[in-house]
Amino acid sequence: MLECRPVTKVLQNLLDLQSVDVRLHEVRARLAALPKKIAEVDARVATGKSALEQSKAAQLTTIKERKRYELDVEQWKERVRKYRDQTSQVKTNEAYKALQHEVEMAEAEIAKAEDRLLEQMVNAEEYDRRVKASEKDLKEVEEAARGQRAKIDAEKAAAEKDIAALEAERARAIAGIPENLLDHYDRIVRKHNGIALAEVRNEKCGACGMIVRPHVIQEMRRAKGDDELFHCETCTRILYYIEPSESGAPGSGPAQQASASAAVHGECCGLPPDMNRAAKTPPHASARLFSDSSPAGPPSGVHVANIDGASRGNPGPAAYAVVMRDPDGKIILELGKKLGRDTNNVAEYYALLAALDYAATHDIRALRIRSDSELLVRQMQGRYKVKSPDLKPLYERASKLTRQFEYFVIEHVRRESNREADALANLALDSGAFGPPASTAAPRTEAPAVRPSSHPPRIRARFVKGVFVPASPVELPEDTEVLLDIRNIQNK
């Protein structure tokens, strides 16, 4: 079971304060976004009202035009009656013909006015329909707006309540921090977007990724007092160090402890809160699956599988690989498969599932997995939460498969210790799948790998100034002749 030496009290208070500040920032950002949501709701209502006003204005214009054309018709009809009355009083043929011409012209104007009047009557019906439709749309928009405003008001009340609770929690966290250290913390927070502390991982600053000098790490390991703080030379953030140790007593000490010192380190805006608070989060109940199952150590007959996933672009073309050895160290499986477009983390999980599937179907009861993916290893150990919807089903399936083994361990290794699996994953990206499907349940007596271990090694190389430069070290006797199968993988 994993145990760690305790964090200094002041550093733990700083970690608690940072956690509260991160949550406060999130809640305040959520609260600040509410006025924009309200403005969007009001804009939709205003658009509906504007559409209704335009429809009513067009309807009113049509009514006015209709009345004008009706008046024109009556005026022309009155002229026709006047001209007809005058025809009985004229004494010459020319005067009679002139009056008849005026009557015909007036009747033509009457016909035109009646046509325009009919057109306006048709338009009036269309605008009446538009007004009713606009009124219906506005009613629906206003009802939806009332519901959205109520929801926004509830969100605002909840956010204000959360802020009040977090501010009270922050006041409690501040109480245990010296004033000068609190001022130092606040300056770093303002400089680095709310994150002042980060973990030293793989001898690097967990925020800016710069290497922490070895003597600084040694001093951090030896640090015991609350007044000993260390700083990242690049980003000046406060770093803390977690140094796990093995203990066979499953119930000894707190479930999660840490040996830590403080050091200021770099840009940490994107550091997940659960990573920042690794020293506080207890391991998952199933973490025992991923450590030695008994104080006496691992049993004999443990198979070891190195796994790796690769993605060019992340997300981009992805592949995974598995190299499995029997208890005698003999390679029994070299498996690689292309996945298509996916992320590196998904490819890592597929590599784990391939190893577990192969071991389960070949009656392997004790298995040790080695991976250079710290995220995968810590999630399987229960130290990190699995939040990605793409990884959750893969994690759940892998956890279920691990319960089939009598002994199972997953451990993190450096990339240089995982070169075989890394090379096979890149080979699968270049040339496609090789090796047996991980789900095939072939008898144990059959050769599990299509590619025997005696197959000539394949490596990547770059052509520079007339010379092939291997991407990885090649151990060959001096003056050895090799056969090159040249393929330009950059054009694929």
C-alpha cells in the first residue's frame, strides 16, 4: 500500500487555500456570465416585439391605402354621373362626343382604382395573418424568457451562496498562514492566473515543465521545517514534492500522506485541481489492486507487459503497442495496431486493454504492467479521477479485467525504459497492425505473436547531410553491414 511522509502544516494550508481560490474563481466566472445570458434572453424578446411591430405597421399602411383607393373609386364614379347628366343638355355632336370620351376615361380610372383596391384587400389578409403569427411567436418567446430568467435567478442565488461559503472557508484557511507568506502567495497568484503551487513530477516543475535541479530536490526531500520554501528558477511558483514509499501494513497511518517541500514554479493555469491536491485526495478503495497484494512481495511467475500509445497530432493518427514477456524474460507477444484518429490517452488505454485481454485469454494469473503514461497509471491506481467521457468506459473495462488476476500491478516507468513498446507503436502508425488480436482466445501452446522476437529490428532514421541518423540507439558490432528498406514516412 502506498504511503508518504506528511506535508508540512503551512504547505498544507497553502494547498487548501489554493483549492478554495480555484473554486472561487470558477464560481465567480459563472456568476459573471449570467448578465450576458440575461441580455441574450432580452434580445430574443426584443426581436419578437420588433417583428410584431413591423407586421402591425405594414397592416396599418395597407388599411390606409385601401381607404384611399375606395375614396378614388367614389370620386371617379361621381364624375361619371356628372358627365352623363351633362350629355342631355349638349346641343352639338362634338360636345356630346367629348362628354362620352370623359365618361370612358373616368370608367377606366374606376377600373384601375378597383384593381388596386382588390390588391390591397388581398395584402390586408396576408398582413393580418402575419400579425397573428408574430403575436403567437412573441407569446412563446416571452414564456420561454420567463422560464430562462427564473433559471438564471436560481443559478445566481446558488452562485452567491457558494461564494459566501467559499469565502468563509478561505478565511479559515488564511488563519493558519503567516502574513508574510500570505502576501507572497497573493503575488504569485496575481502573476500566474490563480495558481501559486504545483507538484514536482519527474524532476520537473509541474506547471512550466522546466527541470528542477537535483540538489534542490534533495533539499526538498530533507526539508522538515515550515519555514523552508523552495522556488522554481523559471516561473517562481511554490512547488511541493510527493515522495511515495512502500509499506506492507495496510492500515498504518493516514490513507494519503505526502513528503513535500514548497518551491515556487511556473505557468500552471492548465493544471487540473485534482493534480494540485494529490496530497489531500485519498486513494480509491481499489488502489490495493495495483500494489503488491501481500507483505511478502510478488509471487513467482509474474508476466511483464510494456505498453505504449502514440498519436500524431493529439488528436490525430493513433496506434498502440504491447510487448509482453514471460517470467523468464522471453518475449511472448509483440502486438501493434493502428486506431485511426484519436488522442494519445485513448491509445494508452487501448494498449492496456490489449495486454489485459491477451493475459486473460491465455490463462496468465499474475501480471505487471509498465507504462510511461503517468495519467494512465495514476488513474488506474485511483490517485487521479477519470473525468474524460472518452476514457471512462475504457477505464471501467480495464478495472473490471484486473479483478480476474490473482496478482496485478501497474507502474510508471520513464520513456527510455519503454523504448520497445514506443518503437512498435510508431511502427504500427507507419505500417498498420501486426501481431495477434488481443481478444483471440488461442490455446497457450500456440505462438501468441506473429512477429517472433528474432525478427530483424526496424527503426526510424532521418537523412541528414548524406547520412542516416537513427532515432534510437543501435547496438551493432563495428563494420556490420545492414540492409535498408527506405520509405519516406513523412509523405504518408
